[in-house]
Amino acid sequence: ENPAQVGRGYVAITILDINDNAPEFAMEYETTVCENAQPGQVIQKISAIDKDDPPNGHQFYFSLTAEAANNHNFTLQDNKGE
């Protein structure tokens, strides 16, 4: 280590918010699928909320479990907040 190439300094970090609220579904969902549902039919729209700041700054992503992702009978579609 060459002392001419070493620098030291102090950094102050201010934490403005902590993640004290976990994201949660916007409501309690109970979904049923009719046996005569058509391919491509939307069976449930879901959304989530987070009570932490910023109020409108959270982006949520949903995914299927690995087992469900391999089952081509169900898919997820991101509606981009619509």
C-alpha cells in the first residue's frame, strides 16, 4: 500500500425514513375460477400498498412461485398501475 495513494475522510449519513411498514395487499382477496373460464380471461386483479414514505413512490412487482410459473394454465400480467 502506497501512503501517497491513501485518503481518509468522514461521512455523515442521515437516515430520513425506515422501513417500519411491510408492503401488504390493498384489500383481502378471495378468488374463485369457474370451470368454464375462457383462455386469457382475467380472473383477479391485485394491488399492494406500503404505508412508508414516499406516499406515491413505491413500485410493486408480483411473481408466481417457481412451481406455478411452470404451470401454463395461469399467468401474471403487469397492468402498469392501471
